[in-house]
Amino acid sequence: MTAYSFAAGPARLPDAVLERARDELFVRGVDGAATLERPFTGDAFRATLAHARERLATLLDLPPGYRILFLAGGAMHQFSLLPMNLLGTARCAAYADSGYWSQRAIDEARRYTEVVIAARYIGATPLAAPTTGRWHLPQGCAYCHITPNETVDGLAYPELPHTGAVPLVADATSCFLATPLDVTRFGLIYASAQKNLGIAGLTVLVVRDELLGRVAPHVPTAFSYRIQAQQDSTYNTPPTAAIHVAALVFDWIADNGGLTALAAANRRKAEGIYRVIDGSGGVYTAPVVPAHRSVTNIRFHLGDTALTERFVAEAEAHGLHHLRGHPRIGGLRASLYNAMPDAGASALAEFMADFARRNG
């Protein structure tokens, strides 16, 4: 029996990436060092860093005028670093409230600046993302932040808002590289690696050059986007292991048809599970409006909540692991990042259908 992890993160890596990592990263070379042990100032790591950047730029069809940064830490670090680096002389920043992670970002930003709520999600069941269209933002607003895929809430924006001259900033941690993306719509995109990019400890930023001049004078040098851009993400020791793995993941994405092919595969995996939920006669419920459902993080509940523990136990016995929902909201959640194969999603859908027949 093949086992599958549906954890929200750290998430599954592609099997081919695990094999390459074993063969390329953990073997000592003629210099007595494994790849992961070589200095970040040396030619070998610099070549890996350049390859990762070039491969990612190709996958994104990155236009001129943007930089790719590979920074230590997770997306939560950026909740503080964004206002430090992007406020400039502005008096406020705008944030859209779409659920748990956007609320965490809002709370942190309020430590540094006035926060204007640009839009709110519909918090009563069924959930829906904030209404998009053209958002009217106050004069002097530094940027507008969105979380296009809410990992906890299982909710995703069906389209991007229009913010006019105000740069759009996105925490794309759960959906980055899961589908093609028009980078020109954004001033800055950031994403932790442990969902679709590799292993924890790395955050990737894609930032418009013109925004790099806004950093506040008091920002610690290692946290300055401008300094890190000038120093090729190596002002301080970068998370070398995570960057090596990310480079392998970028190769895997390219070898498997790029973002268009992954988007089709991800949609197919999610549709199979949502089909079981919607056809279960109420054994399962999905609390999000269908057009706003996340393809990446499928949130659902049992109509009879007393069956939740039985569901989890039986799923694990079938090799289907880490299906509990976030502690804040309970229920169940299946995260289907890029590396989840069709066979894993199908195994979960088949188990869910059988469980519904036996308990409906």
C-alpha cells in the first residue's frame, strides 16, 4: 500500500526530486565536501543560485524590471519586512481580509503603519473571497496586500483585484507555481518554499525594481530587500540546502510541462475530491462557495461531526495521512500541492466515496 501525506506543509516533494537530492546533494565530492557543505561564496553554489533564478524566471515568463530574491525564513517574516521595505514615505498600507493568514499579516503590519482594510471576505457559511473588481484605495497608500489562497480556510480568489497605481502585493505561499501567473499585475509576490517550491527555511520574493528604493533607514541590513538584491541574495549566508532543493523542484516543473500542465493536473485532482463531497448527500460538506474553492487546500467537514475521528483513523489505515483541519477551525483538509500525484488524489477520493456509502 502506497502512503500519501496531505499535510498543509511542509508538503510532499516530487519523487524525482527526492531521488536527485539523494544522488546529488548528500554525496561527498573530490574536495571532501558534499554539495550542501560547500561555501555559499564558492563557484559551485553561485552556479546553483544562478540556475535556480534563471529557471524560475523562465517558468514565470518574468518580464524585465523584476528581481528574484531567495531569503531565509518563512512568509511570516515578510509580514514584518513588507512594511519595513515598502512603506517609504507613505502614511498607510491596504490589506484585504480573506481569512486566517491575511489576518495574521494585518495584525503584524499594524505594528508598523496604519492599515486600511481594502476588502473583506464573506465570513458566514458559505465562505467567499473578497469581492474583486476595482478597489478604491486611499491616496498615499504604499501597497495593497492580498492572500490569494487561504491555506486554513480553503478559499481562493477567483480573480485578481485592480488596485490602480497602488502596487499589488501577494502572499502566494500556497499557490505559487501551481498555475500560470501574470507577474506584471504585481509589485511584489512572496512565497514560502515548503508548499510547492521545496523545503522549509526559504522564502522566494519576486519584486519590481522600482520598489527597492522604499526601504526604511532603520531596517536591519540583512532584512533589506534592496541590499539583498544588490548582493544577489547573499549578503548573509542564505539557506543553501533549501535553494539547492528549490532548483531541483524548478527543473522538475519544467520537465513536466511547466505551469500550464501543472494547473491542469491540479484542477483535475481537486475536482475529483470535490465531486465526492458534493455527491455525498450531506455526509461531507464544503463550506466555501464553489467558485471560490481552493484547488490547493480542500477544506471539508463531516455532516455528523462525531464521525470525524473514525474518518481520520480509517484514512490512516488506508495510507492517507495528515487530513485533520487547522486547529483553529477543525474539520478536515486535504492539501494537493504540485507534488501530489494523481494516484494520491484518486486514492483519497475513492476512500471518501466508500466511507460515505458506509456511513450515509
